[in-house]
Amino acid sequence: MTLSGKASLSISEIADRLGYSEASRFDRAFRRCYGKAPNAKRWSCSPDGG
């Protein structure tokens, strides 16, 4: 996910850019897909975010 790697964007901004009406909906979808919160994914050590 390219947008989550941009530290200057908040989770709300990422959710909005992806078309979510609420950041909480994006958070739930992200957790279902990746098994952790968007913030945890953002600070992953691997270059591809995984």
C-alpha cells in the first residue's frame, strides 16, 4: 500500500483519499486485510511495508 508509507499523511487523510467516508471504516478494513492497525503497518521495517 503506497499511501500508508507516506508519514506526512494522517490515517484520516489516507482513508479519505481511498474513498472511505470515515477513518474508522478504513481502520477496520485495513485490520481485516493485514491483521494490524494502519499505524503499525506504516512503521514496518521492511521496504515494501510487509
